[in-house]
Amino acid sequence: MRAPAEDVFGLVGHEIEQLRFERVVEQGGFGIVYRAWHVGLGVPVAVKCLRIQMPVDPALGAQFRDRFRDEIKIAYHLSQGNDDIARSLLGGTLRSPRTQALVPYMVMEWLEGHTLAEELEARRGRGASGMPLAEAIHVLDPAVRAIAYAHSRGVWHRDVKPANLFLTATPRGSRLKVLDFGLAKAADAETIGTSGIETAQGLFLCSPSYAAPEQLDRRFGEIGARTDVYSLALVILEVLSGAKVRRVRTAAEALLLVAHPQATEVTPASVGLDLPPPIDAALRRALLRDTRARQADASELWREITEGMGAVQRARSVRPAPAAPARRPLLWIAFALLLVLTFGGGVATAWLVR
């Protein structure tokens, strides 16, 4: 069971910058999320505060703050053009009532629901297997298209995982929304006005279980949209199989799985899935260690999968009906014998009454 989140900044119960902090809902190594009430707007909001747990030098701390400001800008710009990216409303800096430290924060829309990671864990707890292919495609469709939209705007997420995909209720029904562009990178930093920071002095920041090979070792290629393609494919396999594909805790463990001389590519078959050929081929390609061999972006990956699914469904709909079983020869023989006996019996009766 997850440990209860701690209000490290002492914000709960305080009203700051029209934000009345109610409770802590989530915390991680670099952020803590509060539920708050925006007094001016009269709506609940999520407030994400930057939290740096480890002692860092001033230059590295400045990089984290710049990256956090980038997240606010990227999420704001992307969510203006796609409803399935969690909206970033504004950002700023507040002073912690407990520590008196200045804390960068961002205000986001409040979402009711739970993450895809929690959904998959609940299914495993009920003893359920993975989702059927058609259901998985339907559930994942909004999130994959949202990431494809980010790619079309020159932004790649770099931390795609079930915990960053949120199942929430919308006027269109339950949908997956994409969260946390904290590690996102813009191809053209000037377009969105971001700092263009590539790394924080070599720190490994993404999730090892879903990291692409090039995030573990740059010898595999450059980080970009194809990096998200690899992570998306791992998520798709997990949704279909019901089990996490790569169970590791550290980057070193993950690197050993992909860089070992005897390591093999992840495939649907390697996790026990027997998928239709076009779907299997699309996922195999997405999971190649050579970045150049993968689909160029999430849009190309999803097009291959959805078109493949369409072809499978069309083939099933036009499949000819099974032919009627051939009549057994013994039935014909029995019928012939019946005729002979009937005719013969009639002739004998006529002869006897002469």
C-alpha cells in the first residue's frame, strides 16, 4: 500500500494567491500535488509544487526550476489545441508557510478519476487478464492521439507510462488524458518559449520500466518522438497482456535488459500475446532498439495499428459462411432400398391376388 502523502510545505489549510489548499493527493521525487479551491474561479484545481529532495548545487537547482517552468508552458500550449492533454492554467511562486522557502508551482485542471496504472493494478487484483484488442485500442485512442498531437507540434513527452495516463470523466464519457510534461522536450525551444534544457547533469529522470534504449544509453540513437513510440508500445503490451513487460527498479537493471550481448527485442510473442499479423508487425517495429527503424512518431504507430485492426475486422465480416455438410451416402442407400422394397412388395401382392 502506498504511504500517505506528506504536506512537506505546510500548505494545507492556507489560502495563498487565491488558492485554498485542501489536501495532498500525490507526491514524487520532484513534485507534490495538492487539491485546492481556486477562490476567484470557484472551481477545484490541482496544484503541482516543485520539490527537490536531494541536496543540489545552485546551478542544478536552477536547471530544475527552468525545467518546471518549461512544463508549465508546454502543457499550456499543447492543451489549448488538444482536450486530452491535462490543461495547465497558470504558474508562479509561493512561500512555504512551514519552511519559508520559495516554491515554484503550477495550477492545472482538477480531474476526477484514476490513472491507467491504478486501473491495471485493480484488474490484476481481481484476477483479470489483459484487455481484448478492440477494447484496448478504444481505451488508449485519446491518449495516443494526444501524444501524436504533441509530436506534430514538435514536442516529445519522454516519460510515457500508465501512471501518466489518467482515466477521467468528460462530457464525451470516460477518456484517457495525458499528464506530466515535466520531462518533455521541444524540438524548437523558441516556438514555445522554453529553455531547451536537455538533461540535468546526467541524472536519470524517466521511469526505467518504460524507458526506451536511447534513454538508457545514447549509443542506441537520439531521443525524440521515436522514444515515445517505444514507450507507448510497452504500455500497449501491458494493457493487452495485463502484466508489466519490464519489471525493473533502476536504470542499470533496464540497461542490462536491452544492452546485454544476448538481449533480444521485446515482441508481443515474448509476453505471451498472439496478435493479428498487422498489429504484431506494428508493435514489433515500434520496439526495435534501433531508433531509425521505428515509426517516426505516435501518429504513424497508431495509423499502422488502427488500419491493421480495420483490416482484421473487414476480413472477419466478409468471411464466407461454412458450406452445408454433404449428405451421407448411407442415407441415399437407405432411401433406395426403401423404394425397392416398396415396389417389390407391391408386385408380389399383385401376383398373389391373380
